[in-house]
Amino acid sequence: MSRKTWTANRPNWAHGQKTVTAAGTAEQLPSQAIPDGFDLVVRALLANGGAIYLGNSQDEAESSTAQIPFTAGNGLTLRVRNVNMVWVDALVSGEGVDYWVEV
């Protein structure tokens, strides 16, 4: 039987919001280091009317074949080293995402 190793919780967490200025032009989330063993949670804003697209580069977030689409309230958890590894594009200008990470 294998044992699962648990990582202790961090004392604080950071939250942010990113909206896309111009639909079709992906924008990078801001820099925020993520401690080893912790995740980034990204969720499409609840008020969004169109799809949000995520990628690990500007080209990927803007690409119709590589982008990951999300509708309002949907999201995902990513194990990345920095929040800025995620790019966001939107079908509608001014829509975007919320994100959370323990710091």
C-alpha cells in the first residue's frame, strides 16, 4: 500500500481577475509565483456571455485548434509554477476570468 504525502496549507491566498480588452487578442495573467505542490484555480467570470479561451501561450489561447474554451462559471485547476503561464482570450471584449492561488 502506498502512502500519500500531504502538503501543508499556506497561510494566505491571492485572488485576481483578468478581463480581455479586445476579443481575439489573448492577454497574459499577471506574475505571481506558486509554491511547489500548490495549484492555480482559474474560472470564467459568472457574468460572461461568451466563451473564454485559455492557453499556455498567446498563440495557443488565440488558436481555434489549440484553445481550451470555458463558459461562465466553469474553470480548471492547473499545477504551474507561476500564474503568468496562463493566457486568456475571450469571445466578447471585457469578459474574462477569476483566479486563486495559495501563497
